[in-house]
Amino acid sequence: MNNSQRRKLNSLFTKNKAWAEKMVQIDPEFFSSLSEQQTPDYLWIGCSDSRVPANQVVDLKPGEVFVHRNIANVVVHTDLNCLSVIQYAVNVLKVKHIIVCGHYGCGGVKAAFEGHEQGLIDNWLRHIKDVYRWHKEEIDAQTTEQDKINLLCEKNVIEQVANVCHSTIVQRAWKDNMDLTVHGWIYSIENGLLKALDAEVSESDQLNSTHILKDQT
């Protein structure tokens, strides 16, 4: 590591110290109360993109939103990391809302749409390519490439909402009459605004019967 890199890294500690001091000035009990427990109402499943920080986008303090992020906010049933986060959020933290939030101009969605070889990540992007395949006619009917990619971003969010809802974790929560709603949102980096998509589910009856857990007979 050269001196320039080390100075940049050290600046993060300086910024951290200034931030911690500012928080204590605002609320002297902030860190002591935060260290005792976390009781968020929200689980945020978002993209790893550095321009979409969950807490700042919705103006929530540390401890108010539980966060999981990955490339292109994908939820698949072989991803034990994501499923573990969902299970902890639902069963331990008792969150009331799971928000799947994508964003326009998503690099992962763009890469899946264009189909160029990227390396290892191509295996992950296959999930988004499937979404493109399912909605290809509607997406290809858009006027510009940017419009096509933006629509694919929306379709991807809606598909991931369905995947969250179809998980046995969420299905079991609804069977146990837990107050839990899954939402699909999308964020615009260009203006900083969120938009709710037509993807909000709060009970199993809103799903295809194929995915609903049934009692043993």
C-alpha cells in the first residue's frame, strides 16, 4: 500500500471519529441505547451499488433498518446468505416490512441485458437473464435501450418480491398470522426518489397456489 492509499484509508477513521462525536452531540445516549438492542421494522434487500445506501435513501438512523445487499438485489432459493438474513429478520427481529429495492441504471441488470461475458458474475446474472427471457416481448418493445434496461430493472424487482414471498420463511410467517408485508420499490439515482411498483404482498392468498405451503394431512 502506497502513502497516498494509506492517507485515504486513514481519512476514513478521521471521518468516523467526527461522525461519532456528532452523533453524541445530537443524542448523548445514542450509542449506549443502540448497543442494547436493534428493533427495526424494515428489512431492506437492495443492490450493492454504492450510490444506493439504504439508511440514507429513506432517512433512517442506524438500527432502524436491517439490510441485505447483493448485485442487482436478487433473491434466489439457493442463496443461504440471503435466506439467513430473511429468516433472522422475520423470526428474530420480527420486522413488519420486507422491501426489495432495485434502481434504474443498475449495472448488473445492464450486464445481463447486454449479454457480454463478465466472468464469474455471469452465473449470478443468469437469474436476471431469466427475467428478461420471461418478459422479452414487452421489454424489447420499448423505444430506447435505456428504456428497455429500466423496464428490466422493474421486472427484476417484481420477480424478486415473488421469490421472497415464495420462501418457506415468509410462507410460515403468514401461516402463523404474522404481520408482514413484502414490497417492491425502485430508486432513481438521477433524482433520489423512490417509486413503489405494483408489487405488494401481505398474505399467501395473493400468490399462485403452487407456492403456498399446505398443511400435512
